[in-house]
Amino acid sequence: MPEKTRGWGGRFRLLGLLTAAVFLGSFLVGRYAVPLGKTAGILAASLAELFTGGKYTVAPYWTAAERAVVLNIRLPRICAAAL
């Protein structure tokens, strides 16, 4: 393997991890504070509901306002910014 291209795999991995960290960290920034645990719970509950067709649910320990902020405001904006 040529000496110049040897380190590219590690660099791409690092860029991928950095992108994922910024993507997830963006959920914590905003006018209305939603703690990390609640944000993770809201996202996990939504994914579980989506992939199981509502068969498995998580008992909500967040308010309706926190859910609306995460799913209706932050998630679409973060996904659009990631494009």
C-alpha cells in the first residue's frame, strides 16, 4: 500500500464519529432545555413504535412539550442541516 493513502481509513472513521457526535449533540442545544436522558428516551420510544408497529412502547417520563420540541422541531432541523 502506498505511504500516502495508508491513514485515510482512520481519518474517515474519525470524521464519521465526529459527525455522529455533532448530530446527537445538536439535540441538546436550543432555547428549551431537554435533558439527554429524556431526549434519548423520546428518540428510542419513537423508533420502537416505528419498527414494531406500536407493539412495544416505552412509558413516557417526558412531557408532551418536550416530545414536540425533540420530534417536531429539532429532529427535522438537524436532519436538514446534516444533508
